[in-house]
Amino acid sequence: MTVKNTLLKYLRVFVVTFVSMVFVFPLIALIFASLRPGQDLMRFGISLKTLIPTQLSLDYILALFGPLGENYRSWFLNSIVITALQVVISIFLSSMVGYGLGVYRFKGRNVIMVLVIFVMMIPIQILILPLYKLSINLKIIDTYVGVILPFAVFPLGIFFFRQYVLGMPKDYIDAARIDGLNDYMIFVRIMAPIMAPAYGAMSILIALNSWNQFLWPLIVLRSSQKFTLPIGLNTLLTPYGNNYDVLISGAALATIPIIIVFIFFQKNFMTGMTAGGVKG
């Protein structure tokens, strides 16, 4: 190995390590901040001083599971239920629509695909008012259904599953039809297992989007017991004093479910994203 190649190798390792630290540092700082008094955050902010291991305590995290954290537990459970339902419903509907657009040839297929891409580019803020009026008419304000239904179909998921299906050999479908399977059984028994990497990749993206969703739940939810975590934690910020001790600990715990989801689906994530991204 030449000196030039050795230097390039160390340079790549340095760049990868530096970029990784840039992305990981906020999470590490948040974890340390959650173990320290809230006034430390006001004094130092999210900085290197936050990482100094002094006055660390689990009291602020344990407080979330005591009587003072009753609302926090409800918010946490609400977020888990809404995210789980949103992932299952969105994955099911988006994969079926994407499969149909990728496999079947019918008039208007390209028009539908253009509309899907168009919806992907529309900011959610533009859709808030019509969605809110529709939710009032459907009487789903302040309900889980009101949070989930408007986003039950994930446009990016439709696009992704269509691209994934386009890259798959159609021989499987032809063979299944010769064996006597109808279109629904072909999707359930043949195509869905093959699309497992795509399901894993989309599950992470949909879960992340649903877990962090703030604007729509803030508008549609009214009862504090039905708040999701982002909305509930936001209520701790008041003009009369901010309970940073509980707020930071609660925010740190809120990262755990998404990390678990990523660890669970990480094997499929890169495979699914690569396969779905290069097919056209």
C-alpha cells in the first residue's frame, strides 16, 4: 500500500468519525443534560460543559414515573399507540397502492403517480385548514382517528413501493396466476414477503414522521390526557416558569422508542432503501 493510499485511508476514517460525532453529540449531550439539574441547561446550554460528569442523578427521570409524571405516562402511551397504528395502516395501504401502480397497466396510471408526487411536494401547512374543516365535519376532533386518518396513506411510501415493485421480476406474478392465485392472494402470499426490506425501510421513516409530528396533533387534540409526547412536553413551557428538569428528562426518554425501531429494522433499512431508490 502506497503512502498516498494510507493517507487517504486515514483521511476517510477521520472524516467519517468527525461527521458521526457531529450527529451523535446532540443525543449524548441530551442524555447527560437529563441527568443534571435544569438550571445547568440554562447556564451552559447544549455544550461541552454539559458533558462534564458532575451532579448526575436519576431523580429527574424517576420523577416521570411517579405521581408527578402521570400525564407524561399518558402522553408516552398515546404516542406509542398512534405511531404503531399509523405505521401498520400506512404500510398496508401504501404498499397496496404502490404495488397496483407498479404492476398493473391501466389508463390514468401515470396521472395518479404525478398526483402522488405533487402531494409529496405540498407543505403540510397548506393542507391544515381543509383538513381541519374536514375533521370537524367527520366529528373526529380530539380523537386518535383524527390524528391518524388524514395521514393514513403515506405519499412517499406509495412512490417507494412502486419503485421497488418495478425492479422485481414479473415471473413470480405470472407463475402465481398459472397456479390459480387471484390478485389479492398474489399480493399477500407472493409479493408481500418479497417486499420485506421495503417494509422495514418504510416502517422506520413512517414511525419517525409520526412520532415527531407536532403541528397536526396540536390542532386536532384538545384534551391533555390525549396529547402526544411532543404536544405534552410543549405544555411544560409556560410564561410563569419552565420545568426544565422534567422537560429534558422527558425529551431524552422520548428518543428511546425510535432508536428501538431503528435497531429492529436496521437490517432491512439499507437493503430496502437501496433497492427502492435505484429502480425506475
